Amino acid sequence: MDYYKNRTLTFENSYIIEGYTVAGPKENDGRYKGFFDLALNDDMFGQNTFERAERKMFEHAIDGVIGKANLENGDVDAVLGGDLLNQNVSMSFSARKQHAGFLGLYNACATYAESLIVGSCLVSNGYENVVCVAGSHFSTAERQYRYPLELGVLRSPVTQWTATGVGATVLSNQSAVGVPKITRATIGRVVDYGIMDVNNMGAAMAPSACDTLVTFFRDTNACPDDYDVIYTGDLGKLGSDILLDLARQEGCDISSKQHDCGASLYWDEQQTYQGGSGAACSALVFNSVLLGRLRRGEYKKILLLGTGALMSPTTSFQGDSIPAITHLVEVCI
Amino acid sequence: MDYYKNRTLTFENSYIIEGYTVAGPKENDGRYKGFFDLALNDDMFGQNTFERAERKMFEHAIDGVIGKANLENGDVDAVLGGDLLNQNVSMSFSARKQHAGFLGLYNACATYAESLIVGSCLVSNGYENVVCVAGSHFSTAERQYRYPLELGVLRSPVTQWTATGVGATVLSNQSAVGVPKITRATIGRVVDYGIMDVNNMGAAMAPSACDTLVTFFRDTNACPDDYDVIYTGDLGKLGSDILLDLARQEGCDISSKQHDCGASLYWDEQQTYQGGSGAACSALVFNSVLLGRLRRGEYKKILLLGTGALMSPTTSFQGDSIPAITHLVEVCI
């Protein structure tokens, strides 16, 4: 047996003060219609490129969550997070508008969960307010990772649909009434089961989700029944099924608790096949639906597992498999 | 005057246990010849692509620093850092070999300083040992950011040369005798002076270096004379001159203290024009030269400023300017 080291962090004062979401048109036609703070009619968002539209979504989400939390820009110590574009440019360029410090993060679609963990470390080290943010845009991701949109390439039935949206969260070390808090978190390790099919990212990510979940339960002696729900990021339907199987093999039945932000984002008739993917999935669903249910006491204790596939087009062209990572965050009210 | 908020973090227990460097052939022909733990004769490092060579450099640096610190892989709680490739793949793929958790970071050439700050937060929050790592490779960066190498494009005199190398550091919350520690750090904000010339990154980054340096001095009431040296990451010669001018305008004369990792990396006859650039610069120079001088007591207190330019080829093609960021770390023995 491998030498065992507890990788789960504990936080005393990481309060989730506010969340804000900007969603694309297709996302607001989905299952969570009306849950988002700002829903776009047009995914160009008044810009002349998709990349600038994505950037503007980030700017709106950051300013939006600061305003909704009744803070001024100057009250924020740091903005941290990322997107899926090369060199993290949606995030970096949108951070220009802030006085706050900036940390660029990249763990693909696990970036939102990563930002909550690093943000919790910052507020535990003396920062008062930080903004954690992540997002993605279908049209920028599609042309960067896959094909020009104009080519109209037929999609495989195992694919997912990159969600358009940005979710932002204010974390603070200042408590307030009825505010959920991040109590524990497990930083995932990189897991690679040798999956080569870039259309099937759910299969690549499911083993890493299982690894982090089992690690967390082992580190904390917690079990699935301790939680109202366990939300994964963007495993999609197929990836979720694989996770349930793998977890069962580890003696851990989460079938009655597990939901997937990506798989639940769209209606079947929206033809996304396995559901949504992208850094937006967990950021959108957490900051709208889950945060609302926590605040209303419908959920008392949940797990969010951000799942990410860490390949690039270059690594796939060069014949490499798809490494994956999952970060876990425990949120309680 | 803007509302003012102190952005400088203080760390009690962030010890720099060990550093390890892997340097390319041109780098080991430069001013720091013989200072590196592993110097490559060939920048392909026995691989069939430059990207795989870069990945292997990361793997060697991570394993190297863990071994040099007399740790086992299982003793490390997290590996964190990044590179310059799209989707951070050199870092992510090399992290597959570790049992540790992984956080992918991206602040361009400021990533090494970013990793020291996030790593210090992690060891302050209960992690025992973390590995902070960053690097770059001339031949992967050149073809991703600029032109195919085979094209033989003439370089502008304001350009810098992307350094080939990886530097890795073990941070620990366990003290030991004669070990330097990270005592304070300032997370920089994104500063954009509207520079459009992607060949002149020193000019784009110098204002951000000045901003973070002045912020740190304001936050801490420290002054340049408190430090033996102030090392910037990769401003290059021209960028360093601009920083000295800008700092002087802020009433801060650092001309007798400032050195630049990139500018000092090569001899003039190596024809790098303004010196080295890339995430490797600060990671290489800190983990070889500076760490050695700190341990021998030649330096008692230094500042390291990681400087990064946050554009991508896409943003430059779309007519955007170059945002920049600088993170500052104070190291004392």
C-alpha cells in the first residue's frame, strides 16, 4: 500500500458571501431558466468577436458579484480564476478593470473549484474579500479546441456541449448571518487512465472524480449519507454513470446523491448529447441553483467536485492520452 | 485618491527547503554556467518533440527537488505551477507522475512567483510540503507564440530570448537550520499601459513591476535599502531601464539594487538582444544562484519580482494591447 498522506484542507473562516452568474442564450433556455443574474439574448454580447464577448461576460460577472455583495471594487483584495482559452486571456484581460490583485488559475473545467480552494486559503491568510471566477464560451472553445464553427462538423454521441457562461463568487473571512461556508476541500491529483478520445471527456474525467471523492471520504471519515447532494462539474451523463460504477467498486454508493452540473444544464431536446461541459458548468450551477438552496436551508451540507480534462489540441495531435483532475469542496450552512 | 487596501500577505512558516534546476544548453553556456543541477546537452532531451522535452524537464525538476530535499514522492502534499504552453500541458502532464495534489497556475512568466505565494498559503493552511515549479522552452514557445523555427525570421533588437529551463522549489512549514523563508508577498494586479508591440514585452511589463514594488513598499513601510538585492523576473535590459525610470518617478531609487534574472542569464555574445524571457528565468536564477547566496549568508534579505505578459497570439491578432502582472516575494534568511 502506498504511503498515505491526508490531502484534505480545513477552513475556519471562508464564507460564501455572494454569487453571480452570466449565462448564454442556450443555457438560459435549459433546465435552470430564470436562475441566472444575467441571461444573454445573443452570445456575441454586443462585441465583434466571440473572444471579446467571453471577456465581457467575465467583466460583468466580476463587477456583478462585487455589486451584489454590496462591496466596492476597492474592497476586493484579489480576483482569481480562469477560463479555457489559450493563455487564460478572458480572465486576465477582464482583471484589468479591477484594483485587486490577480491570480490566474488553470485546471480546465475544474478551475472554479480550484479558485474556491485557493480563495479559501487567501481569506484564511488575512485577505478579507476575494472574487473566485470561472467560465467558458461555446464558440471560443469550439474553434480553439475542435473545428471552425462554419465547418458544421457532425458531433459524436459521446460529446458534450461547452456551456456559455461565467459564475463568480465573493469569499470573505467576515461572517454574516445565513451565509454558507467552505469547511473542507481536497486538492485532486492528476489521474490518467489512458483515454485517447477527445470527444469522450466524461470517461477521461470520471476516474479522477472517483479518486478525489474516495480520498476525501478516507481523509475525513465522512460518507455519502452525510451530504444532501454531491454535485460533479461536467462529467456529463456517460461520465456520471462511469463515476457511479467506479465509486461502487470502491465500496462507495453515491447513486442517490450524485448530480452533474453539466448533465443537468440542458433539456434533452436541446441536443447536447451527454450534457454540458466547460468551466462554466460548475460555476453557473453553483452560483445560481446550489447557493440559493443552501441559503434557503433546502441543503445543509453539499459536496461540489470540479472535474477537468487537462489535454490540449497539441498533446492530442502528438498522440498523448487525456490526464484529468478533480477538486472537491465541502459547503455547509 | 483611490480607496487604499493593503494587499501584502505575511507568512510565518513558509520555509524554502530545497531548489532544483534543469537548464538548456544555451542557458548553461551563459553567465550562470555550472550553477544548475542538470544541464542539457541537447534541448530535445531524448524526446521526439520539443513539447515532450519540456515535459521531461518538468518531470526531472519535480523528482529532482523532492529527492534533493530527502523526501519521498508520498511526502509531498501538492505540486503547483505552470508553463507557457496552451492549457499548461507541460506542467499538467508532468504532475501525472506524482501522488500529490495538483494546482495549475498561469500568470505567464510571473507563474513561478505566483506558485511561491500560493504554495506559502498552502503550507500556512496545514500542508507540510509543496513543490512550486515553473519553466519554459525556447523551441515550444517560439513556434506557439511567434513563427515556425524553420522560417528563420529575423528578430527585432527589442526582443528577448525565451529561456529553456525549469526550476522547482520545496516549501515546507517545518523549519530547519539555515533555511531561507518567505516572509511577505504582494499579489500584483493587472496593469495595461497600452503597449501593442509583442516583441517588446519588457516595456509592457515594467509598469506592472513598478506598481507591485511601490505597493509593497507602501504596504510594509520597507524601502530599497532594506534589501541586499531586488531581482526582477524577465524585464530584460530595456524593461529594467524603464522600471528604474518609473520607480524613480515614484520616489523610489532601486538602481543600485535591481538585477533582472532574464537580462543576466546570457552573455552579450549569445545574441539574445535584451536578455532572457520566459517562465524559466526567475525559476532558474532563484533556485540556483539566489538560493545559494541566501544559504551562504551572502544575501540576508531579498525581493524577487516575477513579471508576466498576459496576452495570447489571438488577442494580439485581434488588436488588443498587452496586460502585465508582477508578483513580489520577500525572502529572508
